Amino acid sequence: MYSSNPSSTEQYSHAPPPFAQATVTGVPMNSTSQYHENSQQASFQAPVPWSSGLYDCCHDVSNCCLTCWCPCITFGRIADIVDKGSKSTGFSEVVYALIANLIGCGCLYSYPYRTKIRQQYMLEERPCGDCLVHFCCEPCALCQEYRELEARGFDMTIGWKGNVEQRTGGVMATTAPVFQGSMNR
């Protein structure tokens, strides 16, 4: 009946003629809106789970005890890493201790750091909003954030600058300041 080998005219009947090939310009031929939609879809990444649970405090007993008796130290270490050394550990510790002791609600100062960690590492907002997690379970939230940063390779005891020096072999990388504007006379 039918041959398994199509004739040469049947085989190439779907191909465009050689003169109808598009020229390559380096610019995508589809519309720019489709191009931007595709690039945005490619850059979107679904949130990932935390490396440990909110109530896994006892996985690191020393940090659990430190956070239970003096949460300002744990928070200061977290803030130093999250702020990339822009504020000293001591400054963050004192501000946290003042807010916690004067107002009784250190979570007002600490919950934005949970948000920063989540955004920086694309973490899920679980089990509820960051403010509510810190308000209801401040010590557990601080322990979880501390463990997360440790799981990401930070040595929390040496701070941001110590981690940078450790990773760069003792050489602190500096960059030139960014100048915005034009030259004026």
C-alpha cells in the first residue's frame, strides 16, 4: 500500500523554500511584550522552605539557651549578617534590649529582619506573617533565623566582617564609590 520511505517531494514539502528563510538580526522576532514576559517568567523563582522548622530550637541547644536568656545577643548577630556589617552587633543588641525592656515588645524591631532574610534567600512565609511569628514566638523565630544563616554557611560568632575575611582569605574587598551625576563647572 503505502511506502515507508516518502518520495523526495513528499519528504520536503513542509520545508520552506530556501529563499524564504528569515534573516538573522540578533533581535528576537516575537513582540517585545512577549520577550519581557518570558524573561520575567524565567527570573521568577518559587519560595523555598526554611532549612529547619520554627520549633526545632533544640537542634542547637547552646543557641536555644542563649536566645532564651538573652535574645538581644542572638538578634545582634542576625542583624549584623543581614545588614552586611553596616550596623555593629552591639548597636543592634542595645536597641533590641531597650525596645524589649521599655516597651516589652522586641518583635517590633526584629520582625523586619525576618522579612529581609526571607526576601534575600527566597524563603517561604510560614507558618504565618513575619510580624505574627515574632509576636507569638520571638525566641523560636530568632533561633530559626540563626540556624538558617548558619545553614547558609555563616559563622554567626564572628559576624559579617569575619565571614567576609574568612571567605576572601583575609583580604577585604573594597569597591570604589559610585558617582552619580555629571561634571559641572
